[in-house]
Amino acid sequence: MSSKRIEDFKQSYLDAKPSISVHRAVAFTLSHQSTEGEAVIIRRAKAFQAVCKSIPVTIFEGELIVGSVGEFLKTGVICPEYSWKWVEQEMDSFENRDQDPYCIDEAAKDILRKKIFPYWRGKSLEENFLSRINQETAKILIDTGIIDNDSKWRNAVGEITADYQDIIFKKGFGGLKQEALAKLQSLEPVSAEALEKIDFYNAAVLVCEGIIILARRYADKAAELARTETDALRRQELLEIAKVCRKVPEHPPENFYEAVQTVWFTQLGSILSENSLALNIGRFDQYMYSYYAGDIKAGAITPSAAQELIEALWIKLSEWVWAISSNTAKFFAGYNSFQNLTIGGRTRDGRDATNELSYMCLKATENVKTHQPGLSVRIHPDSPEEFLLAVCKLIRVGTGFPAVHNDRVGSQMLLAEGLSPEDARDWNNCGCVVPHFRKVGKWTSAVNINLAAAVEYALNGGRSRITGKDMGLPEVPVAEFKSYEEVKAAFYKQLAYLIKHSVIGSITAQQIHAEMVPRPYISMLVDGCMEQGKDLSKGGAKYNLGPVLTGIGVADSANSLAAIKKLVFEDGKYTLDQINKALDVDWEGYEELRQAVLACPKYGNDDDYVDSIAAEISDFYYREVRAYKDYFGSPFNSAFMGISNYIPAGSVIGATPDGRRAKTPLTEGVSPHAGTDLTSPTAAMRSVAKINHDVHSGGTLMNIKLSPELLESERNLKNLAAIIRAYFALGAFHVQFNVISTETLKKAQEQPEEYKDLLVRVAGYSTQFVNLSREAQNAIIERTTYEAM
């Protein structure tokens, strides 16, 4: 059980409604109005410092770890420099939208309309992107659900892992400031390169000063509260908070408390700088362990006090709300900010890295049941059985945590990307399921690509069945296909077309980001930028890896091709024209044909007939994606991971040849399509393992839903641990579990107030079930629930 303090925090967190603060937007705008004509990176840095000087400083009752994005317990902020149009169009309906509603008062709306939007009109990232993207690409890229990258032109990138090990904990932001000043001393403005470096280092000084100023303001606030605090214990806590905030993050932390507060201040700075997803916490149990062990040895902290600090951090990470458009919310449903925290795995020299903090992180997630951080574990052959069983016990709790990863495959993915063996072993998870490293610059979720659209366009002359619009390449009538190979070739041609335009959208966005939205604060957190004097948006990281293009619906595509292959070209029971006509009317009047289609082999049942097709599709996808290079000359990367993208992607696709009805969800990651994996969880895992996971360095994702009764005994827990090890021995990368009954989920739909803390695994992340739209909730309910292993 958590302490009473944490239980109180948790209840406040559950009761609070996400609310929009405009203080960040006001400070950012006023600063830009006063810096017209200056270098863009200097303007961004000055704006960040202005935010740190002016946003409300709030210490909520009983807090030990302090710092807030705004004045509300659950605060979302607006970043008009990226996009203001969606805010203007949607804010009157913020509180009523189906997915991720926000509270916003009329005074805030008035400030946005009168003081913020007029200045940014014509200046935002979104407007520039939309003016530059070519029309052929725009037709299938802009808010279509076919290929989608709006999180890269309506929002900042995020997708970094702060380097606590080698930068923040060693230097502090004060040390980084001094390093930038020293670099400036050695530069003269005698070349274009020198001029750019001078701007970078001056910006570095400004952002380091900014986060230090913000921390000192919290120190002052804590001291002020202490002067009037009547409770002696709380007064002492406030004085300690003041002491800690005067030290960190300016200076390196020296104890566990200071280290935890440093992590949150660093995170807070990232949020305030660009309000983006996947600001990852990294290998928390590794970089925090020396502080914990040192304090325990010195008697400076007890395990229970350290546990309370960890749980307080979990809650702080969950209080921040990512404010996004309604379209983006469909793809990232549930107020999720994807702050991934990774435990377990191996050390840089290949030894098991499990330690006491690894177990404490598992316990914190079980105790607080917040949706952040996204907890991931790395499992390898030498992982202690005790640790894997502890992981399985947390799985049994039913929060959807943790995501379980094959340590060796994650390392292999990064080795193939050019990382050194030591750095590849030191990987952490990014966002959902992307193997990442703290010295990497990479867009880990650049574009979502709808594979089912390629099936549709191949069979429908390049047109959408729902709108009738030409969206893909022209194609011959289905009656002219003479073989399965011709159908498959048409599918691959359409898929290659979608991939090409995803690349165009990504490179265009990369170019505009480099020009318009440098990341001076974030660049302080990633190794290589300071050394080179180059912003992260311009390729300053030690490793620059290509953007990830995520495929959606591999199972749907494989099942569709398998049905065509069997019924039309092998058994000869139906013609392709008959199937196509059934699809046009969403199977109405074709029930016999639909039942024949549903009876065809389905991916997820360990049937090579269809599993081989899924593997072939994934291999083609990898080769086609990898053939392109990004703005910096790095090859693009493939992935079959999942957010909630499979729901909006399905909503724009008509009926498909696998028996799926029009507008219904596709499937996430490399999971089987919901309800079609009817054999066993081990059969489903064997199907998934036939895909070559190690080449998809953007990550692969598998969801499994188990009945709670299945894990009640210790024997079954051990069976689950054995199944995970066997699955990874086959070369698969990731698995995660929903352990919850369909009855409980249905009750939560009808009585949401009684199930506020019910967490479920949506795809690559967990969130509160009641915070999902009814459509997203139903998609989870419809997944196969296994009653036996």
C-alpha cells in the first residue's frame, strides 16, 4: 500500500479534470513580439526563459516533488507557434468532444482570441507545412486516416530520452551554462558555421538560466509557505523543498531526493519548451540506483521514504495533460503523453542490470495505478526469475503494465542502426515500443500508414469505397486479375505509393522544423548537440536515425489476401468480382460469402497459410520504407506498433475481404485482429513471432487479453513467465497483457464514476478506461479473452 500522502494525491488526481492554461502561450507570444528580427533559435530560447519567469508557481498541498505546467492539477498548455488554428476552431467544443475533452474558461478563450491568435496568424508551423506540401501528397495525408503525420506539423516532436547519466546528473544546468559560455569564448563570427554556433551557445545559456530561474521560484514559494505553515512537520518539508530547489537542477544532485526532483524539473522544462509526447524518462533504475544505494548505506533515507518519492514522481508525470486536436486525439486517445520509463535489461557491458529500484518501480505502478509513466521492462535469458515473476504479478493486477520487451532484439535493432555495442545494450523504450537511446535524435512516430487502404485501392481502382474519391493509384478492374500473384502485386504497388507520400510528408516536415522550430532546451539533454554547437532539429545528436513509418493493419491485410487466395484462386468457390460487390455493400445480402470468408485461415492461430503472408507483407514494408532517406540522409525505419491509430484508420476504410465490416477498427501493431485469434495465446504468439521483428527498429507491438481467473494461481504465474521466455526465444520483440474481464469493462462503461482508476492497455500504452471514447472502449472489449494458456 502507498502512504496516506500518496493515496490523497492519487484521489485528487483521479477527481481533477484536465484544464487548459494560457500562461505559457501568453509568455511565449509576448516574448516573440519583442524579439522580431533576431535569430530564430535565440527567440525560442528567450521565449522559454520568459515562460520560466512568468508562469504560475504552485505547490499543491502535501507535495514533496514540486513543479507544475500551469495553475491546475491537471494542466494542458497551448503552443501557438506550432498550431493555433485547431485551438481556435475547436475550443468552444473542448468540453464536449468525444475523446480527450478539456475544461477552458471564457476568460482564457478571450485571451487566446484577442492576444495570441492574431500574432501567430501566418507564422505557425502548421500553416507553413500546409503551404509547402504538394497537393498529391496532401490529398491522402491531411486528416484522412490513410496516412497521418499531423503530430509532426500541429505539434512539436518530443521523442527524446534525457541523458541523466552523462549530462544532467554530471553537470547540472549550471555546468551546461558554463560549458556554453566557454564554447563562446573560442568562437569568432568569421564564417556561416561560426555564426550558427554562436547563436546555438547563446541560446543554450538562456535556456539553462530559464530552468534555474524556475526552480528558484519554487524555492522561494516553498520558503514563503513555510513561514505561515502551522504544522511543524509540513513546515520542515517545505524548508527542505526550498533547499532542494535552490540546488537542483542548477547543480548535480547528491542524494535520492535531489535526483528525483531533478528528473521532474528536467521533464517540466521539456514540457514547457514544446508540449510534446514521448519525453522519455529512460533507464530510471540504472541512473538513480547509486543515489538510492548511497542514501540507504548512509542511513539518510529509508526504503519506504524512497518508495514514497518514486510514487510522488509517478503522480507528477500523470498530472501533465498533452493538449491536442480532436484528430490527433483519435490517434493518441486517453490523455497519454507517452513518458516511457524502462527497467531491467543489461548493463553496458552485458551483465544483468536488475536492482532493488527495478522492483520498487513495479511496486509504484501497482500502488498508484496512474497512466504515467509508461512502464517497460527488458527481459533477457539471464534476467532473474524473481524479477520476471514480479513482472507477471504486476500483469496480474490488470493495469496493462508493464510492457514486456525482448532485451536482445531491442539491442539488435539499434546495432543495425549503427550504434556501438555498448550503446545498443543501454537502450530504453521510447513512447510506446520503440527501442531508443539517450544520445539519439529520431522521429519515432513520424507517419501512420493504413495498410488496409492499400487492399482497398488494389481492388477498387484506386478509389475509396466510402467516399468514392481517387486516393491511390489507378488499377485495372478486379475481373481482369488472373492470379493471386497479380492481386498481391497490386496491393504492394498501392502500399509503395502510400509509403512514398509518407516519406514526402516526413521530409517536408523535417525541413520546416529545422527552419522554424529549433529546440534549444531539448538540445541540452541530448549528447552531441553541445559538442557540435548544433540544434537537435538540425541533426546535432550523436546518432541521427531516420523517422519511423508505422504500418497499421498488417493482420487485416494478411487475412484479406489469404481469403482471396483460398476462395478465389485455389478453391474457385467465388470470383473476385463477387467479393468486390459484397464489399461495396458492406456484405449486406452476401452472408453466405461472408461466412466463407470468416472461415478462411486467420493470422493469430499458428497457421502458416496466412502467417506466411503477414511475414511477407512485413518484409516488403521494411524493404520499401528502408529504401528512402530522410532530410539528414538517414534511412527511414519501419514499425508495426500501436497507439489508438487502428480505430480512426478503420473508420475510413470500407468492408475488407477478411469479413471485416466497413468503418470498424483495424488491428494494432502485429496483434491478430480482434476476435479472430481463436486457438490459444501461445498460438497467437507463435504467429506473431514468424514476423522478422529485428529489422523493424521502430518497434513491433502485440496485445493479449487474459481472463483474470487464468492468473490466480502461482503455478499459472510461472506458466506465464515461461511463455514470455519462450516467445522471446522465437525472436519476438514485445508483448503486453490486459488481464480483465469483459464484464468489468462493460460495468465501467455504465458506471464510469465507480471505475475512475481502471487502467487498460489501449495499444502501446495504458490509460484510464473511462477516459476513452465509447468506440475505443468497444474495440478493447471485442478483443479475444483467453480463458486458458
